[in-house]
Amino acid sequence: MIRAMTFDVVGTLIDFESGILRCIRSFSPVPDDRSVLAAFGAAEDAQQRLTPERPFPAMLDPISVQLAAELGIPELAGSPSPLRWSLGSWPAFPDAAEVLARWRDRFVLVALTNADRAALEAWGPALGHPFHATVTVDEVGVNKPDPRMFEAALDKLAAVGIGRDEVLHVAQSQYHDIGAAHALGLRTCWVERRHGQAGTGATPTATVVRPDLHVRSLAELDELLQGTAVLDGGRAAG
């Protein structure tokens, strides 16, 4: 039985690809969204390996320096960078606030994010302030996919009597979330926001791990959770 849901935020609830493209387009036309997003994903991968303790918002400064050189848009460089300044205005996905509001009375909801607390608070109004608890990089000191992030969330849930077999981790990133959560024995739901699109967009590439549930949106997951036996015995029913 699922009693709690942990959430990746950037990419699952917050449409960071739209936010990135909107920021970059404010300085220069972007004729090829796919190459821009792929460049971002590669730069994030490299930066996370260099500074695994740095929250995602702080990583945007060195990522922007690399993008400025690669895309030929010097205005992107800076500290703080335009991308970092724009982060608070990145939009929520259209289904996020409505679905999270419904789930709040049914499940314990925990944000499990590579962002810092300030960024999470900035997105609060767009998401409807849905979370009962949060786990951020500035709290734990590492980024997902480091298992310590997931264990911090599980510790908070254990404190209110919820075990890991009662948790569903919901995320769009195979790189940051699905593989790591699966390795820890958590049930997972892959929200494939880029379904039908080529590549992994602004998310670094990773080996695809089969999740317990696979949907294209939170709205689709909400429909599944209306069923009486979506998950059975710790794995996906059907």
C-alpha cells in the first residue's frame, strides 16, 4: 500500500526545459531546441561530476559559462548567470498543482530535489505549496543520484511511521532518480515528460531502468491511482 510519495521537482513538476529555452531566447534566437537542451544536459553531467555537493541552482553558473562558449552567446556567462536568475520563473507543468492538491490529502508528499531550499520556496506558489516535507541538497550536502538523498527522505518518513515499502518515488529523470531509487528497493514511477521526443533533452543520458509504473504525466498517474490495485506486492500489477 502506498502511503507516501517522494518527488523529483525539476523536470517532473517544474518545466525546466521551457524555462531554459525561454531564458536563452531572450538573448539570441534558438533555431535548434534539441541541440541547446542536449548541450545543457551534457554540461550538467560534467558539472555534477566535478561538484557533486553543489545545489543545482549554483551549478547553473558554471553550466552557463560552458553554454555561452558552446552556443556563442556570451551574455549567458556571469555570476550569478541569467539562467540562475531565471530559475524562479520557470513554469510548473500544467497538471502539477491540481494533481498534487488532490494527493495531499491522500498521501504524505515529500519533495526530494537537487535544488536548494530557496529555489523550492520560489516554486511554491506555482505548485500550490503541496509538500508535507522536503529534502534539498543544501540540507544533505550531495545531489541525487547519491543514495544519501533518498535515505534522508526515508528517514523523515520513518519518523512518522512510514516504511520504504510504502513509498512511491515519482520522477522524470532516469539519470538522477529512477535507477538510484530502484537500487534502494523503492517503488518507482517514471513520468516520461518527453514521451515521443528524441533524446533526453536537458537531462543527462543514462541507462534506462524499468520502473514499476511508466506514465507521461501526473494526470495519467492520477488516473492509475484511482484504481484499486495499481501496485501489488511491491511491484507493478499487470
